[in-house]
Amino acid sequence: MKKSAAVRLTIVAAVGIAAHAQPRPDPCAASSFNEAACQSAVQSRGYCWNGRWVKLKYHYPYPYYYDAYLDYVATGGVMSSPVFGTCEMPRIRTGVTHGITHAGFGATGAGSSAHC
């Protein structure tokens, strides 16, 4: 019985590895095109896949990807239909100093002036 359990675990592990090895679909790729997700991805520089944000810079505006999709379908391309979910895009903080103070010429500079 131990041998059959080991075989099952090996099969489950192999299936899990194969699932993770599959490439992520791109909502703007012709074969996995999704109009709403592609528009959002181009604007947001990324998209949500399996509950995680995938950062991706698109080099062309949305109409380029839409036209590529139409050409793909017109030439007999087969569509896959991945479902692109929603997730929160990571926030980038700018200008936050986290409690760091910078020396200057304000009150600090005034207190160290030389008196003649």
C-alpha cells in the first residue's frame, strides 16, 4: 500500500508542476485576446492573473493589439478563452521619507549662527 500512495503523490506532484509550467496568457496576445482586459492592461501596464498582479509594459497602444487579434482570427487562428480576474494593482509610493529628517538652513541653521 505504501507503494501505491507514493505513485499517487508522484502523479499529483507532476500534474502540479505541469500546471505551474504553463505560460501565463496575455490579454493582448492574439490567441488569448480579451478586449476589456487588454484595454485595462495597456493603460495599467499589467494585468491580473490567478489573483496576482503581472507587471507588463505594452509598447503599442490598444488598437495595435486589437488589429493583431482581428488578423489572427481572419487567418483561422484558434482562440483560447482564459479568464482574467481582478486583483489590486500594487501601489508605488513616491516622496515618502519614512521619518528621515533632512538638515537645512531653517531653525537648525539659525541656532548655529556665529555672533560677533
